[in-house]
Amino acid sequence: MGLPTRLDEPLPPDTLHVVVDMQQLFDRHPDWGGESPRLVLPNVLKLIRHRPERTLYTRFLPPRVPEEAEGRWRRYYERWPGVCLEGGGAPYVELLPELQALAAQGRVIDKPAYSGFSAPAFVALLEAEDPSCLLFSGVETDMCVLATLLQAVDRGYRAVLAGDAVASARTDVHEAVLHLLDSRLGSQVDCATTEAVVAAWR
């Protein structure tokens, strides 16, 4: 879908930018790596550099071994043992090299599941800073980004998605999520280009 090039309502000064899982795990890991983080990295960087002090970063943190995962997550990691920390995944948990120095100016929060809200530290930070709006970028559109965004909506935040700063391994599913948000959640989620978001966030 074509992304709006302007937002009707400006982003408030208290907006927090959530950079979701821009990790080496999804860039160069032999099991999960792909091109999606690199496709959106320039736009993610534009958003970060616009307000580095209003940025936080999530990292998807696999368990040490599959047996330490709970419920159906254990079955999931039995399929993907190579991403577990003792299975070779530990070095890949780090953010992309281009983000590591920038992340020192913000905050990095590890989460055990798709949504950022699965991490108590993420919830605590939001409670402490009390933003009215959350801006999202990162990967993957149809998994960790969507899970975090929907929980933000459930909790009453205004949610803004920079649609050209999120990506998925499946382009068709990425497009389907953007269409879903536009057609079903347009009253709660604003989706626009990175340039439109920057212009609206002063």
C-alpha cells in the first residue's frame, strides 16, 4: 500500500520511539538472518537521529537452551536450537553495529517473547516516563513489531508506525499487516512514511 506522506496530527513531544529487534540475529544468523533489517536501516537511523534521547531499543532474547523455555516456546526452540544462547545464538543477540553507539544514548531492553510488553523493564520504563504516544520501527512487521504495537493500543497509547522503517522476511505479509492497520485500526494507529513522521515530530 502507498504510505501517507503527512500526518494530520503532530507527534507530541513526549513520544517514545521503540526500535524493535534490529539485531544481528535477524541480519546474519544462519537460521534467522535475512535482508529485512538492512532494507529499513536507513530509515530507522533517520528516526533515531531525529530524537536519539527519545529512543529505546528492544532485543529478542532466546533462552539458554530449549528446555528453559516455557510452554509452547519450548517446542518452538526445539525447532530452532541454533538460536539459543548455548546453541550458538549468543553473539547474534547484539544490535546491528550501526546502532550500537547510538543505543548508548538510549536504552536497550531484552524481552523473552514477541511483544516488548513481555519484559517488565519495558513496562517499568513506560510507566516512569508516561509517554502518550509510541512510535515504532524495526523488524519483523508481522511478529514482534505487530505484537508490541497491538499491546500499546490495548493500553491506550497513540501508536504511530513508520511503515517504511519496518520490514519482514515476507513482503506480502508485511503489506498485509499495513493494510490491516489502515483498514481496521485507523482510529488508533497512524501509519506514514519516515519523512512524514519526522516532519510531524518537533
